[in-house]
Amino acid sequence: MSKAAATSEASSKQSSAKASSPRAAGAKQAGLEDTDAAQTEDDKSEFVEVTAEDGDHVEPPPPEILEPDPELSPEEAEQARKDYLLTRFWITAHGYWGRNGDRLAWLFTIGLLLLIVANVAVQYGINVWNRAIFDAIEKRDSVGVFHLTAIFFPLAIGSVLLGVAQVFGRMGIQRRWRAWLTNAVVSRWLASGRYYQLNLVDGDHKNPEYRIAEDLRIATDSPVDFIAGVTSALLSAVTFIVVLWTIGGALTLTLGGSSISIPGFLVIAAIIYAAIASGSIMAIGRRFAQISEDKNQAEAEFRYVLTRVRENGESIALLGGETEERDGIDRTFSNVLRQWARLAGQHMRTTLVSQGSNLIAPVVPLLLSAPKFLEGSMTLGQVMQAASAFTIVQTAFGWLVDNYPRLADWNACARRIASLMMSLDGLERAETGDGFGRIKRGETSGEAMLSLNDLSVTLDDGTAVVGETEVVIEPGERLLVAGESGTGKSTLVRAIAGLWPWGGGSVSLHADRRLFMLPQKPYVPSGTLRRAAAYPGAAEDWSLEQIGDALHKVGLDHLKEKIEEDAPWDQTLSGGEKQRLAFARLLLHSPDIVVLDEATSALDEKSQDRMMEMVTTELPKATIVSVAHRVELEAFHSRKIVLERRKGGARLVSDVDLIPRRGKRRLLGGFLRQRRAAAKAA
């Protein structure tokens, strides 16, 4: 079985170990939601994959919804939701160190902590050396200076090596954590068509590709830097506060004829100085997080607009829409510049505090120690050691001052990732939870290939699109779904294919039968034409001769010599050529059930007839479900059902045999007769 076939078949099977039931929505939950991320990786990964006993992938079920306090105002509820987003991020992110996380996570983490401790120890050694060298210089002790000079080089080399090792450990954690969490989020995003369903529901999940690529990188890089920085700052502060207390001792001041003794005056000065600097930065930068979040969203929207222009370049060029597109780009970019201006203002204010703090900090201990040095109670070495220790303590206390902008940026990025996670939580919960209208999937009984049992299709807000439907499709049947535009034909087909989850009733497929769908706009992946023809299977699953033969049958002989050519085929091929390529895929995959959604709309009538005749000839036993407007397609189908718009959703109003058949009528005929009888009785 090909990879594509296995993917299609998965939509018809159910498993207790994974959520293969139909996708149902409910992502519009405004409540505070949480869930563990799926911890999975591909076969070549070094990370642990979560599997059930039968080998299927397992995703932990989403926890219960946490509703906000109903007594909160809308503004307070929104703030509570934002605050919860950070909790939601950590619910998933901390799994990196869990039982199913990266097996080297704790090794790297403990190693990094040991390196930080060793680095602080070497820093203390250099501080002691600093005192000794200045004392030796003050005493003009040439032997001592020479001896201390020899000691300095091992200390310096050790400090450098520990610094390099610390960078390796820190960036190693960042790289592996990002890989693990990216895999977890992407796995959930791609599972069960959620990447598609996110486009159909409301929620704070715009530009998921930017969130995964950029926001997730910052969300995993910054915490490691923060934890390493806080740990180093804490150890340094404790170590050198002891040094300051020991060296500085008490400061005695004479005021009004009375003496006042201030014990540990250098420590008190360092704490007061740091409190003033940190308090100032907190007051100035209190809106940093929101501004950073707005800037990131503006950047994502700008990138999205540019991507849309590139992806739709042909249509824009043919319509001459460059001026309109430029206006849209300018508007989006103007928003980016506005957000950057706001962010620049925040950086300017915080820089004012941090730069002033860095300039003043080294001078304060010298001024405070000067009286004791002048009276002879402190040596020059002690003064320099105290100055060095004061600077280190001030740097440790002022860590927040220097890193607050990055902390705010991390806050914004973590929230954006958490918003995407919460939208995925809603979709995942809808697949397995209660209280959501969802279409069930199962297996047909008997020989029926496909059956729609009391099937209704709705939007994610419950608005009816197609009402209760009863249809049984037999093996080899070729069913045409007709009706006016807007009656929900394509939506019904997506529900059959398992892409549309909202509604009621069930869709049942014959066990072990493979379904393949041809959309109106076929997707053409990047890479070689061979890969495009084999998609979604692997290019190596078919030989060059097989792919060339398929291209010949669909009328793409002029491309046979370019099968191995890597080119932008999505931009090169015309709409009609893309649809022909989709039929070539169909021949290669040879599925049991084929769903065609306006799959010949870009072809002329003659080419359309050729494609349909080819499918009938090459796949004589395949069951076909088609959505189309062209009357000419009736000649290639054995049965036709018609959708008609009604109040409360479209309804199936007729079921016609285009080719007379013996045997029992389908369930729809009896179902319609029962409805007519019930209406007359009423």
C-alpha cells in the first residue's frame, strides 16, 4: 500500500489509541483551556515517540476547560485569558523534561547548572586575585606581583573554557528544546486536518506558520537564557554580598557630635541602588509585553501579505492588480513601522535607565570606600576587591534591568504560541469530547462502499448547511452530486472525505477501502515533477516509466522529459495542466473510492470527456462521487442526486438512476417516500 493510500485509509478507520474519529469543532471556546502536547518525532529523530501498544501514535486528551469567573468584566476576563496563556505554554513546554521528553534534557540541564556554579567559583577566585595583586602593588612586592601574574593565566584560561562550555550547554538545550516543542506543535497542527480546520473557525491563531517558525524559537531560546542568567545572578549575588559584608564591615559616621555605625554599608548600598534601578525599569517598561506582542503580530501579517502576492502572482499579473496590492502592502507595512516606533520608544526609555546604571555603578563603591581607605582601615587591594564585588552584585541585581526587553518579547511570543495551542486544544477536544456537534465515522455493513446515515453538515457555529441525509453508495457506482451554487455540495464532499467535522449523523466507509480526493485546485508541492505526480506518496514509490505512462494517459506527454526536473511547477503549470496532473496521481494511487470536487472545471469539454473516459477505463471498479455543474458529466455517471437550498439547510430532493440498474433502490428513495407519507399523514 502506498503512503498516500495509507493516509487516505486512515480517515476511514478508527483506533482506540488515536483520535481517528471525525474531526469536530468547538475551537471558539472563550474559556481558559489547557492540554498536554503530543510528544512525537519522525523515525529519524533522536526524541521519544509516544505510542500505544499497537504502535499507533497517542495524543494525551485535552484537560477540562477552565472557564473564567462570570463576575469578571470583559476587560478583566480578557486579561485573565492573557495571563493564563503563559500557563498554557508551560503545560506543554515543560514536557521536554518529562517522561516522554528528550532523553538528554536533564543531562544538559544539570551540566549547565554545574558549569554556572564553576564559573561563579572562578569569578570569585579572580576577585580574590584582584585584591592580592593591588595589595602587592601597594607594597611594591615584585616577587608577589610575579607570582600572582603566573596564577592569573590559569584563572583566565579556566574562565574562558567554562564560558565556552556554558554557551555549548545553553545553546544545546535551546536547540533540542526547540526541536522537541516544534515537533509536538507541528504534529498536533497537521493531525486530523487541524491545519485546514483552523481556517474555518474563529480564534486567536492567525499566521500559524509564523508562530511556529519565529515565536516558538524565541519562546524556547529566552527561558534558557533567563534561567541561566537568574541562576548565575543569584549565585553571584550571594557570593559577593558575603565578600562585601566581610571587606566593607561597618561604616561609622559622625553627625551632630554623635557617631552612627552602619553595618554592611556596601551591601545596603548595593541593594538600595539595585532597587532604584529595577523599580525604574519596571515602571517605565510595564507596557513592553503588549507592545512586543503587537509588533510580532504586525510582522506576521506583513509577511503573510507578501507571501500571498508571491503565491498568486499569475492572477495578480493577469488582472493588473499591482497598484492595489502595493496599497495593501503599504498599509500593512505602515502598521509594522508604527509598532516598531512604539517599541523603539520603550527601548529608549529602558536604555536611559540601564546605561545610566552601568555608568554610575562602578563609581559608587569607590566613593563609599574612600573614607575608610583614607583613614587606613582598608587597603588598596580591599578597595579594589570591594569595587569589583559591588559591580558584580549590582550586575546580578540589575539583571532584570538589562533583560526586561527580552523578557517582554518572550512573554509576547509565548502567548502567541499558547493561543495557537488553545485553538488546537479546542479542535482536539471536539474530536473526542462531549457537547460538540460532530460527524461520526465508521464502517459500512454488507457490501456498501459508502453510506451517509442521517448526515447533517453545519458550520462551526451550528448554522445548518446540509440537512439530514440518507444515502447508500454501492461498489462501482458513479454518483454525481448536483445543485445550484451555494447549496453545500463541496461542503458535503469534504464531510465525506473527513475534512469537514461539524454536523451530525455519520459517514461510513467500507473496511479496508482507500479514498482519494481530487479538489478543484490541485496542490503542487515544490521539488521535481516526479514528486508532484506521486504526491502525497513518495516519488520513489513509482518508477519513471510508471509516472511517464500516467502522464501520457492524461495528455501531458510534453512533460515526460522533465519528470526529474526541479522547477516551480506550481507557478509553471496552467490550471488545466494541474487538473490533468491530479488525474495522473489518481491513476498511480488506484484507490477504491474517488471523490471529485469540480476536478475538471479548468478543462475544456473535450479534455473533460477524455479524463472521465480514462477514469472509467483505467479504474472500472472504483466507486466515484463527483461534484460538478456541467450537465455533460451525467454521461459518465450511473446515478445523480440533487441538492436544493431549503430553510434550515440544503436537502437532497431527488435520486435518479442515470443508467438503469436491477436490484434494490438506494436508501434515499425509501427515505424520501417515507417523508412524503409522513407529511401527508400530518
